[in-house]
Amino acid sequence: MDPQYNPQAIESKWQKRWEAGHLFDAEPEPTPDSARKEYYVLEMLPYPSGDIHMGHVRNYTLGDALARYKWMQGYNVLHPIGWDAFGLPAENAAIKHQRHPSEFTFSFIDRMRGQLKRLGLSYDWRREIATCVPEYYRWNQWFFLRMYERGLAYRKKSRVNWCPLCETVLANEQVVNGCCWRHEDTAVIERELEQWFLKITAYAERLLEDMKELRGGWPERVLAMQENWIGKSKGTLVDFEIGQLGEPVRVFTTRVDTIYGCTAVLLAPGHSLVGKLIAKSPHAGSLREKVERIKVSSAALSARAGDEANPEKIGAFTGFTARNPYSGESVPVWLANFVLMEYGTGAVMAVPAHDQRDYEFCKQYGLPIPQVIAPLDGSAADLAQGAFSEYGRLMNSGPYTGLTSEDAQARMTGEAEAKGFGKGTTQYRLRDWGVSRQRYWGTPIPIIYCSKCGVVPVPESNLPVVLPMNARFTGRGASPLAEMEDFVNVACPKCDGAARRETDTMDTFVDSSWYFYRYTDPKISTAPVSQAAVKYWFPVDQYIGGIEHAILHLIYMRFFTKVMQDINLVDFSEPVARLFTQGMVIKDGAKMSKSKGNVVDPTQMCARYGADTVRLYMLFAAPPERDLEWSDAGIEGAARFLNRVYRVATKHAGVLSAVRTRVPEGNTESGIVNREPTPEERRLLLKVHRTLRHVSEDMEERWHYNTDIAMLMDLVNEIGDLDPAIEAGEIQASCLKMSMEVLVLMLSIFAPHIADELWESLGHGEPALKTPWPKFNAALAQEDELEIPIQINGKLRGRIRVARDAGEDEVMRMAQAEEKAAQYLSGKAVIKTVYVPQKLVSFVVK
Ligand code: ANZ
Ligand code: ZN
Ligand code: ZN
């Protein structure tokens, strides 16, 4: 065995062996060995951008540790990977270099596959998929047709961002300061285009309702974001008559109890009544101008949608008044930039005393601010400071005065329904999913337009509608597809007359809405998924990815699953049992990015330190849910640790390889014969079992790999310090060997190559993955343990369990990694630490 740790040689040796031995191939389903339970570990599939980055490494290393652990626990593990291969960047590169997007895509896939393989990740590569091949995307088209049949895919005119120079639609992300991202001084204009939509709103209630299945398994934060995005609110629709128009304007309010305090009705500038108001107005010209002005500021507002900044409120009086059906009072009708066309009815009743936005608006334009809700506790609301927006008791509200807000809402909605000027309603913020993209590199939408028959879906037997490969990329025009006569012109499937194909392609989020089903039987050609395979593997036991996908992708995939349930493809409603969102990898305090010049390239790091060091560092440097600040010293430290493990393990390997233990059967007996354990042996055993307990429990619950690795480091130090005891005959070889073996098996889920090398040096023929995960002895693990409280700035913030004789370094390291303490310490400067042995750890931070 090489006395020097040589990661490059070791890693390529083991990667070859793993591949030759099909080590990570999931058993086909149903597994021949029926006692074996299945486990599905999934990481979000990468976009083939050219090179993997540290964020990928972190994501995949987290999943890899789990997959290896599950294999060792005896599961049949599915751990697949694929490519989210359609999309704009490849198309833009194609335009720039006048080459085909598929060339870029496939060469990037090849390169990135090599980089992933270099990391030694435990993927079942037989199941690799790429979403840009017809064998895959034909099923996007198939899903589209199924949805079309059920009225879940439909076409409507909608507003889009259009660059007049590019002559194409821009995504919201491509609009920079109101201009085209490629033509920085060309203002984006709004256009109305026919677009295809998927009716996700039909599933709003189920998307909310089924969240109860996810509670506990998904981060609360993600569920809260989804709940917000779906945005269910119960309220009332109320009609305000506009006398001069002979037609009411309908508002949506969640606070009908405040209606006696309404001082204006506000319309979005795009509201359907606005045209009629202009037509009836004696000052049509000036009103039209006002509408245009407010439209501009409201467009700027919706371009920024999602950012919670408090935009300037701009409005204009229309010259019309509307009648409050409860009080009979007339209030002015205004246009307002902050009223969204897409929500509720696009019209609002302004109640300045009880809604902060209305308050700001009415203050600015000098409208009155009458109070109609009093705080329940009898105190006075300070309306000089802003709106009082809580529930309370009604005042100045005619017959409803004195009621609580809840009671009043119920009764007032009742009155509206009885008299026919309104009704109770439920609104959702969720909008239907616009999937049309005027782009080439995506799935063609399987629709044909015939002048006689209208919209005709492509018959299923004609799928796939293949993306033609001979497109030209000029960067101008709606889409290269629209210019390809032999693609566009087609016989109508119904009447055989001349017809034209849809030339838009689908949003790439469609591709990623069901890809994880395809892995279970990636080559099936008769259906998108094999029901038997899905039945066996689903739900995904653990999904791991970035928090940035909390809303779009993670809602779309839930939506797709519900549609699949409705067409009897699957018999469940939620595809993912547990979700984990990892933090970002940052450097110098910022997310790594080419433009900031703070990128650390994983491939270079592998060449310099080896994959095991990179992986270990990714897991050690921070708890996985937090952001990880890259540090050169940190990765050096990880490299030093693996060198030390290698030295300590190889020192005795020759002697130990002949000794037998029961670890290969999952049994961690000490193996000490003919005498009681010596104090040195006892110490070692306690340490081994304590570490094993920590790692095992952590794998089940929290994944604080950083603390696991810290404990492995201590165990290695302990073993490294045993030489004198070994020479003095105070440690029996079988006890030492058992300890080494358990150490190597634990290490194998984090740094698998070096672990297999050491496992082999200990006399084992099979990779560590084939060995059962060792079981800790609970009694030994807790013997001689102490609980030590952790104080931060004098307050109790957590507790750790440590060995009675643990050294200060070890205790401090554990204390810093302790979950709650780590939260309080994160981002703060520690100015003082105190350790009172066996009693207390204390930090003073700023
Ligand atoms: C009067 C009122 C008084 C309101 C009050 C609130 C408090 P959520 O809870 O998010 O559903 N609203 C309705 N449609 C709107 C639109 N298209 N653009 C902007 N704002 C709109 O919000 C519902 C509330 O948001 C509604 O209730 C309405 O203001 C406003 F003390 O009506 B409320
Ligand atoms: Zn442009
Ligand atoms: Zn026809």
C-alpha cells in the first residue's frame, strides 16, 4: 500500500471498480429480493450550462451521503441524475456563435457528466435522462394533449413584454429597468398575444389542502411560501352603482366590515370599465391621458412584482362617482396604480382608516379618513400614525355599529346576498401558468390551426412533433420555427386541408414537472411512466435542492402529479415525502458568480485535493441548510484530516488485516478475549460507540454532517494517540481493528474513495457500501457522558452531551456546532470563550 495518501490514484481506481461492479445500480422493480425495501433519493436535475459549480457539488454530496447510508442500511436505492436540457441560454449561445443549440447542449452534458463522475457520486447512470430528446419531450406533448382534452390547456390573449428590436417576447427576467436586456436603450412594450395556459388554478384548493400531507416532511418555510403564492382569501364582492354609467363596478374586499369608512372606489388603469368611462366623460381627452400615465407606473409596478417595496401611490380622479350600497353614500371613482388588474376584480373600495395602502393614497390626494373600527380593548386608534388595520368593533356603521368585525362580515355579506348587490367569495392569487415561449429550443406545442376546423390538437399517433434540426438562428423574428415553412405547413388532421402548426414551444418548467417519474423506467416508449415502477418507487423519499425553487418548480410538480392522479397514471396526490433545501455556497460574502469573479471551480479543486476532500469540506464547513462561506483554509483543513486518517489507518493495516472481527456482519462487539477491557480499551470503545450513535442518529434526523465529521476527527485523533498503549499491549488487536473498521465505514458515506481504499487495506474484498451499517451499543455510547450547558452572552442557548473526559477542543467544537448555539453564533464575532471543565461552555459575542 502506498505510504502516501494519493487521492488521484485512489479515486480513479475506485471509480473504475464501482462502475465495473454496478455498485449503484438500483434493482429493477419489484426487487427480486422482496425483503428489501426501496428508497428514492433525488436531487434537482442540473441545467447543462457548461461546468458544474460548487452549488451542485454541495447539493449532490448531500444526496450522495444519504444514498450511501441507505444502501448500507440494506435498502434498494434509486439515486438518479439527468439534464434539464432545453432553455434559453443554449439558444442564445447558438445565436451568438451561429451553431445549433443541441451542439452546445450535448457537449455541455458530456463535459458536466465527466465532472460529476470525477466526484464519485453514487448515481445509477443507466437511468440518465435529457429532456431535449424526442423520446422524452414527446411525453410533454402527450401531457399537453391530455390537459387539452380536459380543458386544462387553453388559449387566451394575454399581455406580454415585447422588444421591438428583437421582435420577440421577453421573459420578466429579461426586462431590465423597463428595457430589453440586449437592447439597453430600447423600451419594452406591452403586447397582446394569444398564448397557451395550463389551468393550475383549477387545482388551487387541492394544492393547499394536500399540504397537510407534506407538513413535517417539507420545510415550513417552503410551505408558507407556497401558501402565500396560492394566496387564498375569503371576502366579499360588492357592487357600487355608477349612476352616470348605468352599470355597477364590482369590488373585492376581505373587510366588508369597514365599508362605512369607504371614501373612494379605485380602478386599475386596465379595468374593463375604463373605456366606457372615457366614452362617457365630458373630458375624454384628459381622462385618456391620465389613464396612459397611470398605466406606465402600474406596468413598472408589476415588473417589480414580488418585491415588497412600498411603491409610490399614483392616482387620478375620473370625474365619476359610485354609490356605496350599504350607506347610500356617493364616493369618487379614481384610477390608482397600485390596484392590480390580475387580482380580485381589478377594483378596490378604499378604506383609508383601516388599510395602509389606502391610507397613503387618500392622504396624498386629500381624501377624508373616517374611522369605523374601534380597537377591541377600548383603546383609541392613533390614525395620525397610519391605518388601524386590525379587527375590532364597528362604529359609525349604521345598523352594524357595535358588532365585532367577524360578526359584521357575516351579516353584511348576508345582506348583500339577500339584496343582490354582492356575495361571499374566495379568491386566489395563483394565476394560470402561461407556457407559450416564442423560442426554438423547447418542446413544440402539439397544436395545429386550420382555417376551417380551428384549433386542432395533433393526434396522439403523430407524436412526437419533432423539433426540426435545420433551423437558422438570427436572433430576430418571433421564433426560428415560425420561419420554417416545412415545419409550419401541415395538413389538417381533421379535414386534410392546408393548416399551420403552432410555432411556440413550451416553458422548460414543463419538462421538470415530471422528470423524476421518468427515472423509474427511463426508456419506456409506450407511456410517460411505467405504473408498476412508479408504484414501487414512489413517493420520492427525499428530494434535495435549492430554496430558489420553493415556488415555481415545486408547485408545478405538485400540480402535474395531481393531473396524473386524475388521469389514473398514479394513485397518490403528492410525489415527494420529504424535501430538504440546502444553503448557497458563497465566497467573500456573496453568491459565487462569474460576474463577481468569486467562483471556485470544483474541477480544479478535485485536481488539486481530490474529490474526497472537496466532498468532505462541503459537508464539514457548515450545516447543510445554511449558506456555506468558502474558505481556502477550510479546504486545506479537510485535506489535512484525510491525510491524517490515511496515516493512522495504514500504520497498523498490515497487522490488522489478518485479524477478524464481526463488523462485516454489522456487529460491533469489542472482540476482547480472555480479560476485562483495559482503561485504554474502554475509553476507545466508548468513543467509537458515542461517535457511531451520533452519526447514525444524525443521518435519521438532522443531517448535521458538520458535527458528524467533527466527531470523526476526534475519533481519529484518539486512535492516533494510541500508539504507546498498543506497544504496551493494552489494546488488543481485535478491539483496535473493530474501531478502525467502524471509523472507515462511517467515513465511507462522506469520503467514499479513501474509505474503500482503507477498507481494502483492512482485508476486505468488497466496497464499504456492501457492508451493513454498524450498530452502536447504546449502553456504551452513553456511559460516562455529561451534559454541558452552552451560554451565549449569559443566556442558556443549548446543551451538548460529551464524554466526561473530553478535552476542551472537542467540547468547544461540539458546542459551536450545536444546533441552537450555531444559530445564535452565526454571523457574529466571538470575542470571548470560557470553558469550565465538565460544567459550562460560555461565549461572548458581538
Ligand atoms: C377594503 C379593505 C379595507 C381592504 C381594509 C383591506 C383592509 P388579500 O388579503 O391579499 O386578498 N384588493 C382587492 N383587490 C385588489 C387589487 N386588484 N389590487 C390591489 N389591492 C386589491 O387582499 C384583499 C384586499 O386587497 C381587499 O380588501 C382590497 O382591500 C385589496 F381595512 O378592501 B380591502
Ligand atoms: Zn431587444
Ligand atoms: Zn381542418
